[in-house]
Amino acid sequence: MITPMRVFVLIFNARTENEGIHTIREGDRNKILMFESEDDATRFALMLEAQDFPAPTPEPIDAEEIKEFCESAGYEWEIIPENSNLVVTPPELNVEQTDWQANAQKEDTVEDTFPLNQQPLEEPELSDSELEKMRRKLEGLL
């Protein structure tokens, strides 16, 4: 039996109705960083906070779950290896308003409680019920 690979992703407003996952915008695509080391994820979170981001929380999650989410949402992903010499720094510019901030003032709906998308998909690849199942699965991991 293969043991699932646990990685750490950065979550804003962790374990709330208004949580969102940190992504890096590259061109017209979003990328989720998956850290093998909790220390590396924490270091990156502190750098984000130093750039006036709200403090994200490093959360453990199965790498395959994040990859499935990325594929369904049209996101990229990158695994940041533990003990690598790779230095990851946040981009110089931050988005002015995140989806999870905008959703904090709306009435909660299924779409509003899972604001991991930076922009709405024009033609959803998954049905709403499939997205809801995936959202519950990811929430169960947290």
C-alpha cells in the first residue's frame, strides 16, 4: 500500500466559512504551492504577512487531493521539496482584493463557501454537485 504524500498549503481564514487557499498568479493561470516541509510553508507565510497579507495558516493535506483540485479548477501546482536549496519568495505585487475577502460580505452559498478560485470559470468542467463533493472532501482533510 502506498502512503499518501502529505504536503502543506497556505490557507487564509482556516477552518471558517470564508477560507481560501493561497495561489500565485502567473500570467492568466493560478498556481498552488505545496510545501513538503511545514517549516518552509511557515517561512513563506511569514513573508506573505510581511507584505501586508493577512496571516495564512500552513495546513497539512494529501498532495493527490490538491492535484485533483488543481486539475478541476484549471490551476497549476508546484511541490517545494524539503531541504532543497530552492528559495521561494512571494511575488512583488499582491492582488488588490481576493475572492475570499469579497465573499466575506455576501450571503453564504455553496459557491461562496469555497472561494478557492481566483476568477470564475466561464465553462465549468465539473457540475455543482461534483464541486460540492470535492469541497467536502477537502474540508474533511483539514
